[in-house]
Amino acid sequence: MRDLKYLAAITIPISAIIGLYFKGSMTFFTPFYAFVIIPILELIMPLDNSNLNQNLAAKKKNNKLFDYMLYLNVPLVYALLIYSLWDISSYNYSNFELGGLIFSLGVVLGTNGINVAHELGHRSSFAERLLGKFLLLPSFYMHFYIEHNFGHHLHAATKEDPATAKYNQSVYSFWITSVFRQYISAWKLQTKLLRSENRGFLSYKNDMLWFTLLQLTYVFTLFYFFGSTAVYFALSAGVVGFLLLETVNYIEHYGLIRNKLASGRYERVQEIHSWNSNHVIGRIVLYELTQHSDHHYKSTKKYQTLDCHDTSPQMPFGYPTSMVLSLVPPLWFKIMNPRIPAEMKPTA
């Protein structure tokens, strides 16, 4: 039964359904749940820094239940998306209510969409990677698959990585630099992959081209079935979804940097190059994303087997709380800058 704890992640889309049902100020229930109620629970609940022993880790790795809990997010996200689009096309919502629904759906697209897509994108199975890509579609962030797997994991905690926030860089500045640099990087990586296989731009293996066509088709489909209001709604929710991802990117590597070796290459990614959090609620609802140090150390590990490391820099709060704190840069810098290892801080 303890393995079913990850079903707690489904409480986020459930909170969005509650907002759709009750309407009014309840349309903002999901962001309130995610960034007020969950942080409060994280402060109350104890930390969990325990790791699985080797035998139990091997058993859990092969337990399909953990995979099914991920797959469940695909029909949930799309069912909520379609129902939301139908509902706003049928019901006369106020602008205030629409704003609440946009933020609520955006939170779901970021957590149960992009976050789950991130996990599935690292799988060896084509079907699982495909499911991950479809979870990225409603956030218009399908290029994340390429940039994250072939760019970020190579360049994390370096100046070359768009998804690594610099020391004293605000989250708002990071949103701009990361969003645009990651998209450009994804195209460059795609071009490099095509050239390595002697393929041209119009190759069926040009994922970036497919992603563009799919996302445009998605927009035109929404317009055809639901009208222009639904398109604006979906676009806005998608932006909220990918900015949620970028806020997570911001807190995961903020201020951490790898050393350059005498050869001019960077040292290997280690546990000290990602911020970790052992706050139990965040660990569960984000499918162990907060064990980010171990994920970068061994990116092929499934979420249910990730370990925490004593050598990893620890966040004083869970990821949901830290995301809220990052929105207030002076407070964020005051809390986090002293925690950055001295050797990683810029000298000038």
C-alpha cells in the first residue's frame, strides 16, 4: 500500500476539477493548493532522507505499478484539458474566473504534464518516450525532450546550459534567457543529430519539425472545435505550464557550477551540482523530482529508486515552497546564496 503514495500527485488535477465545478473564487483553488496548502504540509511533515537497500531497489525498479501511476497522468491531463475547453466554450465565465482556470490548468500541465513527461522522456521504451512527448504538447514545450536529454544533462551546472541559473540571477530574468536559449539549443541539437546520420532537414527523423507541426495542428484543432476563446485559454495555460517548469529549473541548479579541468573540459556531473530536497510531500507529488542530484548522477534510474546523498546541497524548504520564494528575488538570494559552496561563487 505504501507504494500507492505517488497517487497523491493526482490531487493536483482533482483540485482543478473542484475549481471547475464550484467556479467563482474556487477557480484559483489549484494554485492555492499547490503553493499554499502543500508548502504548509511540508513544514509540518518530517523530512525523509532514507534510501532503499539494494534488494528493495531492484524489486521496485521492476514493479510495473510505478509505471502505471505515471501512465495514468496521460488520460487525466487530456481529459481535464478537453473538459476545460468544452466548459469555457459552454459557460459564460468572468475574466476573473477564466484567470483562475488558466492558472489551475497551467499548474496541472506543469506538474502532471511536463514533470511526468520528463520522467518518461528518460525511458528506453519508444512507447514511454512517445507518451512523454504528448504530455509536453499542451504546454507547447515538446522541444524540451531534445534539449533536456541531449543538452541539459551534458551541460548542467555550466555557463553553456540554458537551464542553469547564474548566481544572483532572478527567476524573472531566468525565464527569458532559459525559454529562448533552450528553444534555440534544441534546434541546434536536432541539426547536429541529423548531420550525424547524414539526414537532411526534411527527414522524418527531424523531431523538431514534427513538434512544430503537431503544436500548430493542436492550435488549429482547438480553434475548429472550440473557437478563439479556447485557443487563447489553451495558449495561456500552456505558458503557465512551461513557466512552472522553468521555475523548477531555476531552483534545481541555482548558482551551482562545475569546475573546468586542465584539459578545458568540465568535471563530471556529481551529486553536488543539483539542489536536493527531502521534504516528503514534494517528493511524492512530484514523483521524486526533488531527488534531483541522484537523477543527474544516474539519469537512467527510475523515480521510485532515486537516492538522496549527504554530499548534495540541501534546500531549506521543499520544491513548492522554494518556487514561491524564488518569486521574491531579494528573499531568495538571502536564503540561498549562503548555502552555495564557496568555491562555486563568482570571485568578481
